Amino acid sequence: MGPVSGTAEHSGLTDCHAHLCDGVFAADLAEVLARAREAGVDAVVAVGETLADAERNLELADAYPGVVQPAAGLYPTRLDLPEAQRVADLIRRERSRFAAIGEVGLDRWKVRDERDLALQREIFALFIDLSVELDLPLNVHSRSAGHHAIDLLRERGAKRVQLHAFDGRAARAGPAVEAGYFFSMPPSVVRSPQKQKLVRRLPLSCLLLETDSPVLGPERDRRNEPANAAVSLRAIAELKAIAEEEVGRAVRENTERLYG
């Protein structure tokens, strides 16, 4: 599946998780965002993995106002509490400019040592508490740690949550659905049986679109772009056997409910 041209059902969409600050977009970001608009993707939540990414996302938001929605976070494999605190300080200072806190979360695929896992939880808890304090959405990474992340989010009272590219079993998603959390689907859903099963099981009312650009595209070895959020939309429609127009309307409403 390739990018879809803008139509009534593919307009006003948001790619709710992309790494626009990645160096692979440095040379042609304007063209990338133009292609996204042509596909109906008018806004992109630009997540970060480091303090430098957060600062770069603010710059991109200034360069592309209304299109780039900046976020700041610390990737879960960066076990650096002082850096996490500096990112949190930046978010507090620039609260009005940030659309979300992310990406943040837990990762038990790369992090296995118990002491490292404890530090990872401490850092995630810091960002969950910040989300509650500032009323900002959390854009959450939970690779091989889905139920651990959901449990910690619920324990600490998180309200506005997006679980990005959730890789857990559909049965594990139930508590998150009950808590009112959202699940964003990347274009790799077209080649992932796990993601396909998740889409079939989850209610349309908790689904969002994402690309995780430049990775998780419809083709494994090709650079992914925000335009491919429309691929996710079409895949959701096919998997649920409903009209693309209905999916488009639902994901726009869901995005508004989470991000405002």
C-alpha cells in the first residue's frame, strides 16, 4: 500500500507519532510535509527521544506553525535521570508550546537488568506525574512491556494517554481501553498480524493514526513518512470492514478528544 491522495475521508488527519527531528528528514522536510498534506495529513505530533530532540521540535514547530505539534520526552532506553529532569524542566517552562510529553515509557526488549528496569520505571513515573500536573497527553512507548506500562499509568492516575505501536496481546489492552486510553496504529499494520488482530479487537473509539516515521512503514526497508498515516486509515477500514469515511471521522474525533 502506498500513500493515499487526499479525499473527504482522508483530510484533516493527524499523524500522532513521528520523529521529524530525525536526521533523515533534514534535507527534505518541507517536501515530506507537503506530501503529507496531499494525503490529507495536516498535522504531525513530533516526538523526541532526547533533550536535543525536544529543542529541535520547538524549532520545527516555529518553522511549520500549525503543522508540527512538538512533544518532548526521553526514550526509555536512555537511563539518564538528570536528563529526564532537564526535559521535564523544559516542558514546564514551555508548557504552552508543547502538544504532548513523549516519547516516554518502558522497554523490556532492550532493558533487562532489574536495577535498570527500576530506573526506567522511576523516569517514566516522573513523566506520568508531569502529565497529570500539566494536563498534557502522554505519548507512550511500551515495547515488550505493555501491561507493565498500563499498570503504572493507571496506578499514577494518568488520564490523557496514547499507547504508540502497542506490541502486546489484544487481551492485555482491555484495562487501557477501560481507562480511556488511545492506541495509535502505524502503517506497518499492513504487514503485522499482531497489529491486525489488535485493530480487529479494539473499539474504533480508541484508535488513532501514527507513522513512527522514519520507521514502521508499509514497506520494511523504505523510509516511512507522515503521508502514510493514510495507509493506516485504509488498513483499519479494511480490517474492521467499515467505510474509510467512518474511520476518518472517528480518528479525527479521537485525536480532538486526546489532543484538543
